[in-house]
Amino acid sequence: MYAYLRGKFVFKSAAQVYIDVNGVGYEVNITLNTYTALQQLEEGKLFTYLQIKEDAHTIYGFFEKEEKDMFVLLISVSGVGAATARMMLSSLKPDEVANAVATNNVRLIESVKGIGKKTAERLVLELKDKVGLKSDSSSQNWGKVVFSLERDAINALFALGIAQKQAELSVKKILTAEPEIAKLEDLIKKALKAI
């Protein structure tokens, strides 16, 4: 619902920020990494995720879009809630999580407070196909989160109201039959027809 909020940081703590956007104050839960990035700033922009539950509407804010994208991926794993994902992204940077998943480094994920071995293994298993590693040959900077065409198509179908499993099966079916598809919109249209 909210892609980002831009405004003045009127209150900052390691866990929360109050951001004044044209006179409206938003309470935003943040990670330690985000707090470190905005600690010295008076104003700025936070990429946000709004979680709606029966008893609360909670906004999570992230200084970088990659951190928000990783948060959304983490909470898509069964058994991983927003508090756990936030704890992970307070302990590790998004590229470190992506690298741990891509290299099956269960021990690193397990080192995060509140994450046991089974949850760490589930994270690696469920996110393996969703997170990739990209190498920037000029700087040898590994670990940028890359979302594949497949992942983007599944997310789009899910946003359109298609069940997650059904979206995954449909997209995989199309990509298996036509691996040369390069445009996201083409993949989504064909996947919708295949459902």
C-alpha cells in the first residue's frame, strides 16, 4: 500500500522511527541497519511495508529497497514472521542473507537470535530459487539480491489474487515449455492463460 514515506525524522530509536510526512506522524518499525543509516539524518525516505492483521496495522521501514525486498521474501517463508525477519535484517545485511541462502550456509542464518536449525534450513530451501547472486565484475561485489523473471511473475500473479502455489506451478510450466521468454508481461499473460 505504501511504497515509501519521505519526511522529517522527529523521533529515532534502534527499533522505531516517527516520520512526519506533511504534518502526519507515522510510527515505523526499523532494523538496526536502517537505524545506523539514518541515525545522523534529520529527514529522508524509508521504503515501507504495511502489514495488516486483525489487531494492528504495522509499518516496517527500510533505508534501502534491497532490505525491504529481502524482508518481503523472508516473511513469505512459512513460520517466519515480521519480527523474525526484522531480527535477521538487524543482524545481517540483505546481501549476507542472499549469500547465505545461495551457498547453503545454514549456520550463519542459525546464528541470528531466535532462529533455530529447522527454520534456517527451511529458509535456505524455500528461498534458494528466489534469491540469486550477481557479480559486478568491476568491483567483485557479490551478493546483490537479484529477483528472477520467474519470481517477479509469481509475485505479480499473487498480487492479482492467484494462490501462491498455483502461481508458482503455472509460471514454472510456462518457463519449462518456453525457456526463451524474456519479457515479464508475456510470461504473466501466458501463465494466466495456463491457470
